Amino acid sequence: MAILQALFAAIGRSLGKILNTAFGWATVLLFGKVPQNRQIYLSILAFGSVFWLVVLIGIAFPSAATFLLALVTVPGWVDRTWIRLAMTAAAIVLPAVMGVVSLLIVDPEERPQGMLDTARVVLRGYALTLGLAVTLLMLLVFAPIIKIQTLLRRWSSQHVPVIVEPKDYLSVVAEIQSALGNADWHTERHRESWMIRLPTTLVTFLAGGSLKSFIAERLVVLRSDKLEVALHPADMLVRGKESEVVHARATVAEQLAFSEAYLTWSKEANQLEDRIRSVWHTLETGTNASRHESVSMLGSIQRDMRSAKIEYTEWEVLFREMLLVERGVLRMMAGIAERPREPANAPPEKVDYSSIPSRPGRLRPLLLSAVVIIVALGALAWRESKAC
């Protein structure tokens, strides 16, 4: 008997590890990889919804629920009625807690202010819990299948932290597609696989607007023979051969620096991104005044970055965006371009430094200028000598 118990315990631990891995894949498929400050709340929602489903099972089958929750069976001397009462209480209270957690996900200024509106969002937790529970159960089945498909193609994947407002979703997709096309990745828009589309449609219908910042109503995938790019509201997934993924990610990340998407996640860092983007739009006017104004604005942003209370990862993102804008300023001041260009509206050789003339070519106008100055000085000296 002891041997059988040990065997069942080992099988339970292995099954638990497998389910945890599949659960992780399922949540990434649903939400993408969200920023750390939001991840804790989404984890509570995801685990809470599954826990609630097990609790519902426990009302009808107490022994099954206790085994699923703790891998133990109910002793014969325990009254099943008390377990059912505890499970019923948990089933009633838990969705309301989930509604409160859904409030904490959004920024304080976006939360409902009145008691009635707050109560309405909390009560919406019942539909949210049901939707998430059913959705994650479906994805627990679909996620391993999708993972195996990716492995069979020998593709790798990388995530890019990004925040896209629902109203800007399609315009950001268009900019990414244009940037990839200019870099010779010609993609076509597709809807995500039905194995993703079906669960997300279900959860967005039941959850209402509770998860609109994390789940797109119509998730778009940019697809070519070598590459796939899926844009979530809080994450971007790039799949393909490893070498293709690295270069495509770099191209897309550069374009996103000038789009309506945020590559940082805190409010203070988002505001700094807005200011950097404003400098870029000022440069796009192509006037001399815009260059001097942009340099002054960049100096102000740089000073504020030194005192900003943001994570180092966000500082790296902002610093990279600053360098891209400074490159645009240098190209304009050097006379290489009238205005800066983005990967979405120009091929790479028109965006980077490859269009800068080589040194010998630059010497020709300098020599010509020197000859003109020497001739002018000679003529002036000859005229003065004649006057004397």
C-alpha cells in the first residue's frame, strides 16, 4: 500500500509539472508576455479562474476537488456536507475577488470613481471568472499542439514588450508590416489560428472590457514563409528561424520607437516616450527651426531621464529611442536628408548611415571651395596692388 501511495504521489508531481508548463504556455498564448507590474494580477486572475472551476466540481464531488487541489483524498470520517458548504462559499466569493483584481490592473485614473460603477465592475467578475476558466481549459489542450507545431518547423520565438491602445492597434500593425516589407520580409495579414481565435473570442465576450488592455478582439498575425509576427495589446511575438527572428525583431523595434505603441510600461516612462516622439514629429517638418528646437527638447528630456524613477530596462529603451532621434538630427544637419525617415517609409539603406558619402567623395566639394576662395583672395590682392 505504501508503495502504491508513493507511486501515485510521484505521478501526481509529474502531472503537476506538466500542467504547470501547459498552463504557462496557455497564459502566454492568451495575453502574451506582459510587463512585470501587471503580470502578478493576470496570474491571480488565471489561477483564480481555474481554482473556481475546481471548486464548482467540489460542490458535486468533494473528493475529486480535494484531490485536484491538494492531491489528498477525503478521510471517511469527514462529513461531505461541510466540504460542500465550504466549496459553495468559495464559489460565491471568489468571482467578486476576481472583479476587485480586475480593477487593480488598470491605472488609478482609469478606474471607476462612483460606488455604483465600482460595484458593477466587481460583479462583472462572475462573467470574467467563467470566461477565463473555460478559455484556459481550452488553451491547456491547444497550447501543447501549437508548441509542437513550432518545434516541428524548427522555429524559435522572441517576445518584445509593447503596449498598444485598442484604437491604435491596426495602425501599429500597418507600420510594422510596412517596415518588414522595406527590409524584404513581405508579409500578409492573417487572423490567428482558430485554436487561439475561439478562446479569445469567448473570453472577450464574457469579460466585457475588463481585459481589453491585454487581449485584442481581432488578433492579427503578419505571416510570410520565413516569419510570423503576432501583435498583442501588451506584447509582440516574433516567430521564425533564429537568424530571421533576431533581424526582424531589430527592424520592428526600431519602427515601434516612432509609432503609437509604447515600449515601456510605467506611466513616467510612457510620458518620456511621448516627448521623444514629439521631437521626432518636430523633425519631420524639415525646417531649420525644427532642428534647433529638437536639440533643445532632447537636452531637456535627457536631464529628466537622469532623475526619472524608472526601471533600468525602461531606461535602456528610452536611451535607444534618443539615439535614433539624434541620428535623424545628425543626418539633417549634415545635409544627407531633408527630414528623418522611419523603417516603415524607407528601405534600410535610406534610414541608416549607408547613404553617407565616403570620404573621397566629400573632399571634392571641399577642394572646389578652397580653389574658389584662393582665386577670390588673389583677385582682391591684384585689385589692391593696382589701386596703389
